[in-house]
Amino acid sequence: MAEHNMEEGSAIRKRLNALHFWLYGFPQLEAYHQRIDFNASNELCNHAELDDIEIVIKIIEIAEEICDSKISPPRPTSASQAWAVIHCLARDNGLAIDDFDAPSFETRECQYKILCTLLCHALSDRCEKQRDYISKIMAMDRSDVQQEIMRILQESAHYRTDDDDDNIETGDYSTFTEASAASVSASFEYESDIDTKRDRTEAFGDDNLHSDSPQGKRSHVVRHKSADKDTLRITIAKLQHELKEIRQQEIDLTLKVDEEQSLHRSEMLRVESKYLRTIRDLEEKYMNEISEQKKEIELLRDYEQSAKDLKEENSRLRDDLDVLECSKEKLSFTEEQLRKCRVKIELIGDAHDALQREEKAHAASVDKCLALEGELALLKPLKRQLEEYRVRATDAEVALAECREDLRRMKDKSSGLEGTNEFLQRGARLQHEEAVSLQKRLQEESSKSGKGGIAVGIGMSELNPELMEELKTLRSECARLKEFESKREVDSVQRLEESYDDAIRLSERFKDQFFQTKSELEDTQQQLSESEARGAKLKAEVDELKKKIKELDDEMKEERVKSHKAALDAERNFQNEKKNLINKGRQDLTDLEEKLTLKIEAERKQHKEKIDRAEAQRIEIENNLSEQVTALREQSSKTLRSTKELGQKMLGELEQRKQAEVEKLSKDKADEIEALITKGKAMIRESRQKAKALQLKIMEEYEVKISSLEISLEKVKSIQEEYEQKATAKISKRDHQIKLLEARYRELITANSQLEDKVKKAERSSKELAGENDRLRRQLGSRFGPGGSSQNHLEDLTSVCKSLQEENRRLKEMNPDRSIFANDVQGSKSSNDMTQAITSFSKSALTEFREEYEEKIEELENEKRDLIMKSSAAANETRKAEQRSWELEEELTKVKSELTTAKLALQRNERRSDFSLGLSSSSKHHHEKENAPNVHQDLPPTSAKMQNITPKIGASTSQKKPGLPSLMDQSTPMSDSDQKPECTQS
């Protein structure tokens, strides 16, 4: 049986070591860094760390993690209470565990059972973290620990399956032993208790073991099961023999009962008097100690109160010093900041006035520009007339150049014709000389014939009347043609001279008008450039003012951020100081509670020691009395039989009295302890009340400070509200401007699309006109080229015309009275018949050719003029369309950039407003959480809504001004998009 108990104890020790190793694998116990060596040499370990309250509290946390539940707030003060808490937690979660009384929680057996239960639940399917725990056990580098854990699980499973049968056998066996061993002496029980205690000390160490535990009961049952019937019979026989001897002794003791009673009474009186004296002495001593402790407590209270007063005074003085130092620094800082703010406000006021003046000047310049544009719009008809005049002047210049070229060619031809004319004159002279010689011959012949016979000549003239008639008709026709030629030449020359004079007069008049309008345009352009320079200068000044205002705004924002940070720092310091004071008060309260609990525990220990000493004295007295009683029993065994019942009654009464006295004393001590506890609690309450009063006082002081800070914050809020109102007004104005810009952007997009269509059309038309121009040039080159028949014909005609003009002029000079042939009609009749016929034929052909030539030249000149006008107009339109499209693209890019900046500013404002709302909600939540007046007011964000207070006046300065339109650009009709004024106020 002993060997079986030894084996069982060694197995339990090994398993307890394994459980110990398993527990230290949890993170709650990693801070202690304690790992046991699971080997044979460590089987005698008593596991003293399981009685440490800190480690057992960590085991409670492990049990909470395993059971997935929490324990109520009362904290255990001892290891046994902590194990009881773990036991209650296991039972509350429905784990199968035995019931234990309070002293059994200090035993290793009970702790082993509780840890086994936790291990089984951690590795069961009911636990949510089963896989984690199994993986931890499988990851151990100790196979022996894993084997012991498996054995624990197998034993628990086997114990659960056989639990019902074991309970039945245990119940039956216990009833049998209770019935049979009613009169057994205490010696056997004492020996069995010693054996069981020895086994338990070997298994669990030197701790106190009780038979009321489940393991003790099981060992007791096993022990009684192993007992056999022979030993019981021997014991029964011994008991019967002892009963007989006792009965004989009772008969002998009845005789000595009276004497013993008297002696007993006297001894009892002596003992009672001694006990009463000791009780009185103890009470006096206890009362003296209590009075001394009370005096010490009062002294400690006075010392504590004085220390608190000194601490409060010291803290108050420190706070005052800190506040004064901070206030001094802040006062100097705020005075400097106030001075800077005033200077900045004055600068901002001056800048605002300057900005208003600049805006007025800008508005005046814009009005002047608009007036100039109106004047330009009024001058548009004059511009069209100028363009017409310019076209006419160019045509006149072209015609003049052509006329000069024609004159030059005529001069060249006239120089060539002079030579021919001289040759013809020489021929004419020769012909005249021949005619004169012929006339002389005729006269000589006529004279000879007259002398010889006049009838022959006269007859000849009379005989040829037809010839005479023909000569007359030819002469008359020649005279008529000469008259017509001279008249026609005079009319054409006069017409050419008149047209030339008209062209000269028109060119002079148009030149005067052109130069006048050109000078006026130059003057207006100079004025416009001067106004633009003034506008640029004003814009530069406005930009400088904007930069200054922006710098001032940045400085204001920085100052506002600094003030906001200072307020936040003050609030943070206040909260930290408040938390420190609260923590300090709590720490003081906990220190006082710990001191009082330590004192109470010391008092309890002292009273317990005194009660233990009194109990030991009582036990000694009882032992002495029992020895005397045994001696008397030996002496008066015979008389004791008769007086046994009486003696037993007396002993019961004495025991009852002693027990009543002991209970009374214990009750008195408990009452005194309760009174001390109530006094301690009252002291704790008083200290808490004082701490609360101190806290209220501190809170009142801080409320006063908070009220002052709130007043300053209200002022800041009022200033901020003014800024916000201004900012909202500026933002609404900016939104309106953004809407206008968006509308203008849409209009510009439509205009750009229209202009792109026009540009495409103009490009197509310019390509067509260029092709047509090339075609016409080719036609002109082919028609009037150097090898063309028409050109040769034209040159022949012009040469003939010029030769005729020269001959006519020469004839006029020679015969101004147009009677060149009046005297010599008969002499020149025969020689000029052929020449007259040739000249009449050539003049009629020349007139027809000249008319056709003039008509063709006019048509060609008209076509050429139209083509030149079309090409110039197309070129101007394409150039204007390209310039306008480029300007519109630049305006579109600028408008897009402004829109993106405006959208970004709006998004930034929205985010900052959301941040301010979140900050206000967080500050309100913090105010409700702390249940105290909060210094952190919702200051508006410094960078939100303040960056767009001033309007973007410099936005218009970044735009490039379109170039001045040229004279060709002004002459062309403007589209709807071009007619809008380009100088708009931003």
C-alpha cells in the first residue's frame, strides 16, 4: 500500500512539473522568465511559486483567457483566495471539477486538480483557441512534457468514464466503515492520518493536507478497501477487552468521584480565576496598545494633514510661480504680437485704401479704354472707306506703273520709229523731188506740146473723162480720210489726257486723305500704347500691393497659428496638470489604503497570535487536566463507572462553558477588528472627502482661469467671425466670378469651334485661290508669253499705232492748215493713188484691232485686280483667323488654369471646414468625457477660408494683350466674337 502511494505521488509530481512548464509557456508569465527543468532530480520540488500572489493572479488571467470570461472586480489578497477564484471560474463555465473547502486550496492536490481541469478544457472542442494551445504544446522541445500532458488527458478521460461507478463504491464503503468503526480508539485513526499525511507530504511538499479533500477521501477509501477482516476482528477483540477494563475502572472511580469533583471544582476555580486574570491583563494591554495606536494614528493624521497643507501650499506657490512666469512671458509676447498686429492692421488699412484708389484708377482706365474702343467702333466706316481708298490707290499706282511702263515702251518704240520716220522723210523728199522733176518735165512737155500743137494735150485730157472722174473721187476720198484721221487722233489724245489728269487729281486727293488718316491712326496707337503702359504700371503697383497684402495675410496666419498653438499648449498643460493631480490624489489614497490595510493586517496577526497563545494555553491546561483525569481514572477506575455519566456531563458543561467563553472572546475580538476596520474605512472616507474637496478647490481655481481664457477666446472668436464674414463675402464674390468665367469659357469654346471652322474654310478657300492664281498666271503666261501669237499681234498693232500717231503728228506739224495737197492736186494724182488706198485700209483695220485690244486689256486688268483683291483678302482672313485662334487658345489655357486653381481652393476650403467640424466634434466629445470645462474651443482654422479673402486682381495682368490690329485687319469685317471688347475688368 505504501509502495502504491509512493508511485502515485511520484507520478503526480511529474505531472505537476509538466503543468508548471505548460503554464510558463503563456505570455502572461513571460516576465518572470522561470522555466523548470523537468527531470528526475526535480521531483522533490515543492513549487513554492504557486503560493506567490502575483504568479497566481497571472494564472487567473490565463484561466480567463482559456474560459473566455471575466472575473468580478474584487481582487484576491492571498494565494488560497486566488485559487478559490480560479475554482469558481471553472465551475461557472460548466467544467467538471470537485468541490473543495477553503483550507484545501492551499494544498498541492487541489491546485493539481484545478490545473488539470484547465488543461483539459484548453485542449477540448469547447475552447475557441484549441488550435493555438495544441500548436504551442506540439512546438515544445520537451517530449517528456508532452508525454505527461497526454497521460493527464488520458487519466482525465478515464476518470470521467468511471466516475459514476467509483462514487457508488465509495458511498457504500464509507457507510460500512462508519458503522463498524464507531467505537474504535483514536490511535488507529491517528496512525492512518500519519500515513496519509506522510504520503501527501511526499507528493505535494510540506503543506497542510486535510482529509476533507477529494484526493484524501479517495486515499482513505483505497486504504479501507485494502484492510482485511482479520485486522478488524483483532481490533474488535481488543476493544471489547478494553471496554471490560474500563467498566471495572468505572466501578473503582465512582468512589473517588466526590473527591475528584471537589478537587476539580477548586482547580476549575483556580483556572478560571487565572484565565480571567489573563483575560483582564490582555484586555488592559490591548486597550493600552489601542490607545497608543490611536494616539499614533492622530499624530499621523496631524502629520498627514500638515504635510498635505504644506504640499498644497507648495503646489499652489509653484503653480503661482509657473503661472506668473508663463503670464509674464506671455504678456511680453502678447504685447509684442499686439504691437505687430496693430502695425499690420494699419498697413493693411493703408493697403486697402491704396487698393481702392488703384481699383478706381483701373476702372477709370478701363472706362477710357472702352471709350477708345467705342471711338474705334465709330471709326470703322472710315476704316472701310480708307480700305477702299487704299485699294483704289493701289490700283491707281498699279495703273500708273503700267502707264509708265507703256510710256517707256512707247518712247523706245518712238525712238525706233524716228529712224524709220527719217528714212520715210528722206523717201518722201526723194518722191517730192521726183514729183517736182516730173512736174517740170510735164510742164516742159506741155510747153513743148503747146508750142508744137496744143490740141493733142487738150485732147488727151478731154478724151479721158473717166480717168479725170476717178482722180477727183480719189482726191476727195483722200481728203475725207485725212480729216477723219486727224479728228480721231485729236479726240483720242484729248481723252487720254483728260483721264490722266483725273487719275493724277484722284491720286493726290487719296494720298492726302491716306496720310491724314495714317497720322491719326499713329496718334491713336501712340495714345493707346501710352494708356497700356499706364495700365501695366498700375497693374504692377497693384501686384506689389497684392504681394504686400499676401505677406501680411501670411504673417497674420502665422500669428494666428502661434496663438492657437499657445492655447492648445495651455490646455494640454492644464489637462496634464489635472491628470497629475488626480493621479497623485489617487496614489495618495492607495498609499493610505495600503498603509491602513498593512496596519490592520498587523493588528490581525497580533490578535491571531494572542488568540493562538490563548488557545495553546488552553490546550496545555486541557492536556494537564486530561493527564490528571487519566491518573484519577487509573486510581479510581472502580468509582468512575458509577460516576462516568456525571463526569461526562460535567466535562460537557465545562467544555460548553469554555467553548462559549472562547466564542465570546472570538466575537469580542471580531467586533474589535470590525470596529478597527470601520474606523479605517471612515479614515479612508475622510481622506477621500478631503481629496475631493482639494480637487473641487483646484477645479474652482482652474474654472476661474478657464473663464478668463473663455473671455479671451470669445474675443478671438468675434475677430474670427468678422474674418469669416469677410471671407464668406469674398468667397461668394469669387464664386460669382468663377461662374462668369465658366460662362465666358463656354462662350469662348463655342467661338473657338466656330473660328476653327472658319479657319478650315479659309484654308480651303486660300488653297483654291492659290490654285486659281497659279492657273491664271499660267494662262497669262501662255496667253501673253514671249512666243504667243497674240503678244506678237499686239506688238505689231502697237507698233503700227505708234507709227501712225507719229506720222500724224509729223503731218500736223508740217501742214497745220491741213492743205498739203491743195496746190499739187494734179501733180500728185498719179503717184498717191496706191498710198491712199493702203492708208485707208490700214486705218480701218487699226481701229478695229485697237478696240479689241483695249477691251481685252480692260478685261485682263479687271480679272487681275479681282484676283489680287481676293488673294489679299484671303491672306488677311487666314492671318486674322490664325492670330485669333492663337489668342483664344491662350485665353482658354488661362481660363482653365484659373478654373483649376479655383477648384483646388474650393476643395481646400471644404477640407479645412470638414477638419474644423471634426475638431469641434472631438473637442465636444472630450468635454463630455472629462466632465470639466474645456479650454479647447473650436478655433477656426487659420489656413481655411482666409487665403481667398482678397480678390485675385493680378489674374488679369498675367494675360497677354492682343496685338494692335493692322490696317488690313481693320478693313476686314469682324465676326461676332471679334466685335466683343477684349479689355474686360477682372
